[in-house]
Amino acid sequence: MDQAVSITSGPHDEIRAEVAKLCARFPGEYWRKLDEVRGYPTAFVTALTEAGYLSVLIPEEYGGSGLPLSAAAAILETVHACGANGAACHAQMYIMGTILRHGSAAQKQRYLPKIASGALRLQAFGVTEPTSGTDTTSLRTFARREGDTYVVNGQKVWTSRAEHSDLMLLLARTTPRDQVAKKTEGLSTFIVDMKAALGNGLTIRPIRTMMNHNSCEVFFDNMVVPAENLVGAEGRGFRYILDGMNAERLLIASECIGDAKWFTAKSSAYARDRQVFGRPIGQNQGVQFPIARAYAQMRAAELLVHAGIGKFDAGLHCGEEANMAKMLAAEASWAAGEACIQTHGGFGFAEEYDIERKYRENRLYQVAPISTNLVLSYISEHVLGLPRSF
């Protein structure tokens, strides 16, 4: 691999090198076969779990490594830079934070050690709904308190990994919207035992999409959740969810940086080797410049990712950096993907090169977990002081 796009340099060099070794056991052929059948990368997720990489953010007292967000970012960046896909399991890293920061002592003791060991998978995040989209406070799923339980009715969509998770972190209304002073109030978070609920009020329906992302619709029909599974205080769930979104955006941005490095390494190698008209195509500026520009975009975005992670790990507010890093990293990786396909010509569309798979997977991150337009709205209002647009 070209030295300029090395995947084993940066914060946490040793972790990056070891993750790269693990990913080498899962080459492009492994991912292509899964893509054909829309399969879940169970073997890959198991390997990451057994190596302790999915529990790096869990404190040592609960069986994790207790490392900062920068370590998790290094892991996910390397996974993507090696041609793999961390979307199969990345949510576990940031969903866990809600329990860690806001869960009861009993919840932490009950769930975190099992999540750290891999005995339980917490990879499903029930927030988005068909009618509300990113307007989270308008969600309709309702959890009604009945004695020592909550009875949940409603629907979620784009709940990735629902079929492959033991637990779900669910956001639902517990007080009707017209009965709260602020629309952000009256929302609560719950830990749902999906295995127990499946067929008992919980229905999961896979959604076929342009990428193998294991996305699903989830339906709740009088699903019962024990009251002890309420995370934190009733009605404050929106705040708890927001608390973890900066970490989510920085981790997704790190994955995009990894994708950009993979695309650029692939483009550069092919442009050096491919001979047309008696010379390498990389000798032509028309081929060089898009690759070089995408690389420059990636490096700029990478600096902002590191700045945001630095603030997060220091306990400082990092909303500005997290949002901009996610937007710029997603755009940089897409530019690198465009350059990669253009450099390869027709071969860029051939499955065996893995470019078209990575290209499809990468496009998602300009839409999720937050769209580019919402990032721009955040910057306009909260950074530049412009009037709220919605």
C-alpha cells in the first residue's frame, strides 16, 4: 500500500496494526459472498468481539478495555481502510454509552459484562420512524406504564442489525406530545430484550436496499417491557440519545476516512500499473488530479475528526466538530470513490474489484445517521447564530 495512505499510522498505531491483521483474514471474497446473499458477517463480528475491539469503550470493571473514543475510531477507520465494513457492529460502541452514562448500577452490572464478552449483542437502535424521519420529537411509538411494566405500540424503520441483536435501545413517548411543555420532553429510553419479545409483540421485517446493511422495519404490538428496563428517568430519553450522537457521528466519520484511504490506495496502485498508449494512466493529469484532490479532502476531514475526538475525550462539547467532521468525511470518501471508479473505468463496476460494493456502502453516510442538510442547519443555527429554519 502507498505510504501516503497507510492504514497503520495515526493515533493508536499498535491497535491499527492488529486490526489490519484481523481484517486480512476476511478478504474481498468474504464480503462479496455475503453481499450476494444479503448475509450478516457473523464470523467477522465474532472475531472483532473475541479480540476485544467492540468493547474498547466499556470500562475495565465491566470487562472492557476502558479506552477513549480515539481508540474506537482507530478500529473502525482501519476496518474500512482494509476493505471491510464496520456497519455490521459499530452501533454497539456508541449505544452502550447510553447505558454507561445514564443506566442504573443494576443495569450496568447486568448488561455491560455480557456485552463486553459477546454473550449479548447490543447493536439495534430503535429511533427513526416512517412518519417522523429525523424529526425525532414527532415519533409516535408509545410506551404506556402498567404496574411494573410498559406496554409498547408503534413502529420503527431503518433499524439496522435488528435480526442479529439480542438487545435494542428503544426511544418511545411516555407522555403525549400535547401534554409536555417542550417537544423534547416526554420521551424515554428502554432496553428491550429482543429475543424474548420476538413473536410476543415484536415483529421484524427486513428491508432490501442498495447495500447489504441488514436494515429492518420493527413493529411493536402490545410489546411488554419490564419497568426496570427504563434507562434513567422517565421523560428524559431524548437528552440521553442526544448525549451519544456526537460519538456516533465521529465514529461514522472515522469509517468514512477509512473508506477514502481504501479508495485512494486502490486508485493510486491501479493508476501506476495500468498501461494505456504505452504509458501508465497515472502519468496523465486528468487521472492524477481527481485522486489527489480527493486525498486532500480526506486529509482535511481527518484533521477535523481528530479535533472532535480530542474534545470528546476531554469531556468538552464537540457538536460543531462532530457534525462537520461527519459531513466532510462523508463527502471526501464519496469523492475518493468517484475517483476510484473513474480511474478503473469499466473494471470499477466489476464485483471482483470490490469497488462497486464499497461505493454503494459509502454513499449511505451522506444521508445517515444524519443528513448533510441537517448538519448545515445545525451549523447555521448553533455555530453561526442564524435563525432556526425549522
